[in-house]
Amino acid sequence: QSYGRPFVIPGVARDSVLLLAVAAADRAMALDRGLAAAWLAQGFVSRQVDPTDLAPASRSIRRALSIDSTAADGWSMLALGLAESGEHDEAFRAWRRAVTTGPSYPEGLAFFGLGHYWRRQYDSAMRWADSAIAVDPGYLLGWTAVASTALEQGNHARAAAAYEAARRLST
């Protein structure tokens, strides 16, 4: 998590965090290959190590979901990889599964909103982005999704307010 979101770990240089993430994922796999969270960690780390080859990450994420199909973060990770691979319909099905299995998972809600945004379905995008900030008012991605969508809808006041909220939340 620290690598995925640039959290500061006291005493650890930022450029060392990926090595620690790889070691943690390897350790999780060594301890219990039947644990969905271990496979999700492996999938996340695989994406970071080689973002040009999504196949290893996809295999790990799919394995995690075969163990625990209620892992909203797994469905969201799978959806993002599918979207990046151009498999947009499959990505939407995975995002729908993420928000169905994890209705309080703000990242899934925000990315589902962004998926609609990318398709220029701004009413749907706003509904999901609003859901993300309703679940977690401190969630930066939710605010930026609201702001971007409001801008596309021509609601400049709402966009400015949402961007200001995002600015206050960020460093």
C-alpha cells in the first residue's frame, strides 16, 4: 500500500519501497499460496516491476479472485488492467463487480466513475464519483473524478470547488 500511494515510511527512502514491496509479496506467497491477499499483493507488485507486461499481474489477480470472489480491490485491479489492455467491456464488468462486492470501497467507486468519464457518460460518471466521496470524503481520487466530470458537464463552480477540495487533501 505504501508504494501504491506515496505514503512516507519513516527511515525508508522512497526508492527503497518497491524492493520492500517485492520482498513482502514474495514472503506472503511463501507463507500461504492459498491466501487471496498474497496473490493480490503479487499482482500489484508485478504491475509495478514491469508495467509493460500486464499478463503476470492479471494471472495473479485472477488467481486471487478464484480464491475470494468478494475481493473488491481485486476486481478493481483486474478492471484497470483490462481497460489498459483495451478490453473496455470486460473492464466495465469487472468494475461493476468491484462496486457490487465492495460498495464502500472508494477506489472501485471512483474508477468506475472514471470509466464512465472516459466513455463520455458524464451523468453516470458523476453518480459514481459522488458515491466515492460520500463513502470517503477524504478520498483524493474521488474529488478529482468529481472535478473532472463537473468540468466536462460545464459546471465550473462545482469543478472549482471539487478541485479545491482535492488540493486541500493533497500534498
